[in-house]
Amino acid sequence: MIQHWLDQLGDWNPQLFRELKGRLKPRNLLLATAVSAIGQLLLVASFLVKLPSVPTQSDSRYCTGASLYGYPIFPCQLTPMGDIAINWQLWWLDVFMSVSLFGLMSLLTVGTYLLLNDLNHEERRGTLNFIRLAPQSTQRLLVGKLLGVPALLYLVLALALPLHLITGLTAQISPWLILGFDGLVIASAVFFYSVALLFGITSSWVGSFQAWFGGGALLLSLLIVSSAGTQIDWLRLLSPTTILPYLIPSNLLSSGQIFGQGVPWILENLQPLQWFNLPIGSNPVSLGTVMLVNFAVATYWVWQALERCFRNPNATTWSKSQSYLLVACFEVAIVGFAASGVETKDSWIGMHLSQLLGMNLVFFLGLMLAMSPQRQAVQDWARYRREQVTIQDGHKRSRLLPDLIWAEKSPALVAMALNLTIAAAILLPWVALWDGRESDVYKVAATISVVLTLSMLMVYATVVQLMVMMKNQWRTSWAIGTVSAIVLLPVVALFTLSLPEKVPAVWLLTAFPWMALEHLPTLAACMGVLAQWTATTVLTAQLTRQIRRAGDSVSKTLLQSDRVSLPM
């Protein structure tokens, strides 16, 4: 029977069969079982020692008396039998939350590390190219990686599921809420594992540090997104911990025994969560549905990139046509959360606008790196573009503009300009719909902020395309390092020299130009926009010269060199 199942698995997904065959060995299975059992025992034991141990103990988190002075410590009371009355529901809830958090963090961070480490080993052994040439679809090969590489981790967590379910049900949490949370964890794992695969395929230049970098970055991101200080609502949808407060039984919430005093701050922050004034944070069903949709859309775009890059690692992550829809989806998602929160009567520009511009900065910096074709691709496009003409009304017409908008190997500047225009077309109407006291003043400042930020991003996009046109084999690293330097170093220099307070106009030369508008007249801001456009024009002219030189045919170069060497 087992052999029959293995044969069926090998026929359905040979890559999955290969991964499982190499990992599910008796020694590995025994080790995974031991790790899961010991981990669960240590976790439960750590909570058992927190219980009040002697009847003379005056207070504890798990006693049943009324809280004094708002602290999460409760006076101990005795039962008629002389024992301490324990709030077992709260104790089981704490164990459930700990199991859920440890399981979530382990699934995402350890799984990401395993996938990246496996891809790195495949790349170094040269077997990754054989996998690319396999007569299987890209989806089936990558699904085999997703299911097979972390197989032992899945076993460790599967053995912890009984404890997860028992503690949740004993804490009087609805089984549907527990299953809903588990579904969100699975959806988040699919998304983050897909991102890990994409990162592993497109960033082989990182080397052996790739797995540690990816796992550490994900863990840090989860900690930041799950923290109380995260004010960007869209990012909260990427962490299943967002829905955990909704699993807390109402009687524990009303008694003030969770997180100290009163209703927890997490729930206070989530209740007003809205998207275009739709109260998605009002109940766990609506919030969970929106989170699932968010994971589904994000995973879809990651798999679009995987389809392009797995077979051809030198291809751009997304095509130009895909990038336009990707930018539109991203802008609608983040503006939807900000549209419900800006109060222009209290702030001249609004914290939400600053968050949107900051998120656009990070998003477009990544997008321009993902869309900029490499030197060889641009060279091929420039060399053979003259042959790509269309006949219209009996005349030959160049396809330059359509190529710059749609072609795979053409430079990405026009496409980036269109993407920034799409972002402006979504952000500026949102600004125009602001209302409130003195809204016109805020609208002008916000409009200039958007234009300044997007114009500066166009400068960065030109710099990135120039860097990837270098002949150096480390041009991708040079592009990332150069962009990071021109984004971060000016800010560090400004604060080191205390210039933001003395000369606020210098903010116009950084990636955060909106920081200066509170202290500058409109005319100065317009001059900043003009300076950015001038810089873009100069850099574009330099890029055009490089592309023309790269497009010269080898024969033309040889003929020119021969003519120079002929005697007069």
C-alpha cells in the first residue's frame, strides 16, 4: 500500500518525491519527533512553574481575586478545601497563545531558512539547472520544493497540533476561530515561502549568506509588524498575529486580565481598522476574509515573478505590462486604509500621507531593481531595434515608443515613468477629496509632497538603469549599494550636521522631500521639483549615449578600428 502511494506521488510530482525521499529517513523522523515532544514539554513546564505553589502566596497572575491598581497581578483566594483558586481558563489561554506564536514564528522563519539554504546548495552543486530543464511545469517543480524541503518542520508542528487544539478549546475559544487562525497561518506560509523562493532564485549574488539574511529579515519584519508601534494598517494584514486578540474570550477581556488593564491596546487599534470606510476590523470574520484576500493577491504576484525567473534567472522579475497592474493594485490597497484615517483639521499633511509616501519609496526602489534589464538584454535590444519597423501608409515607422512601454529588453525608464504616473493618478485624487478646516492649504502641501517624492524616485530609477549597464559582473550589487547610499547617506549627513533645523531646504535633495514642506514656501518646493527633473534629464541623456554605444554592432566597431589603423 505504501509503495503504491509512493508510486502515485512520484507520478504526480517527481520533485516532491525527490525531496521527501532525501529527508524522511528513520533517523530524521525520530529526531523531529523528539524535538517536538521536548519542546512541548518545556513550554508546558514553563507555565506550570508560574502557578501559585503554596496557600500562603498572596498574589499571582492566575489567582481569581480582583485586580488592584490595574496591574495584571491578582490576589489569591482559597477554596473551601484550603487550596488556591486558579483561573485555569486564563492559564490555558496563555499556553495556547504561546504555542500559536512559537509555531507561527518557527513555521515562517525556519521554513524560509530551509528553502533558501536548499536553493543555495542546489545552485552550488549545479543541480538547479537540471531541475529547470526537467519536463515538468514550473508550478509543479516549485510546489514540490515548498512541500518537500520543510517536510521535517511540518512534522514537528503537526505533532504540536493536539496541544494547540486542546489548549484552545479548554480556554473556551471557538473551534471555528482556531481553525480560521490556522488557515491564516497556512496562507501566510504559502506567501512567505513563495517570496523566499523568488529571493533565492533572483539573489544568488548574496552567496552562502542568503539563507541567514532571508530568515533574519523575515523574523525582524514579523516582530516589527506585530509590534504595538506599527501604524501602517496594510502591513498588519501580512501577520496572522493580527487576528489573535479576537480569539480571546470576552469574559477575560471584560475582567481586564489580558495585557494588564482594561481592553487591550491591540484590540483598541484593530477596532477602527477600515478600508475605504468599510469596517473590516469590526469582527474576526471580516478581518480574516480581508487577510486571506490580501495573501492571495500578494501570492499571485509573487508566482507571476516565479514563472518568469525560474527558467530564466536573467529575466526581469515582472514584465512591463505586469508592473502597471501591480502598481495599481498596490496603490489601491494602501490608499484604501489611509482614506479612512486622514484628518486634515489636526495635521497640516497627515501622518497617513507620510506613511504612504514612505511605503511608495520602499516599493518603487524594489520595483526599479526588479524591472531594470541587464546590460546584455539592453545591448541586444539596441542592436536589433533598427530592424523592428512597421509599415504605415507606405512609410517605415520606428517602434521605439511601443518598445519602451512594452518590450522585455528595452530600458525601464519609460515604464517606470508610467508606473509613477499611475501612482500619482491614485494618490492625487485621494488628496483632492480631503475635507476639513483649511483643507485647501493641506491639499497644496500634500500635492507638492507627492510630486516631489515621485520625481525623486524617477531620478533613482535612472541611476539604477545606469548602474546595471555597467560592464562589471557585480553590477546588481553596485546598483543596490549605490541606491542605498544615495537614500541613506544624505539623511545621516543632515542629522550629523544638524542641518534639518538650520536649512530645511536640503530635505528636497533627499528621498524624504516632504519633511521640508512645513518650513518652506511653495515656490522653493517648485524649484526643488525643477531641480529633480533637470537631474533626470541629464542622467537620461547619459543613459541614452551608453545605450547607443552598446547598440553598435561588433562589425561596425571593428571597421572603425581598422580605418583608424590604416596608414595615410
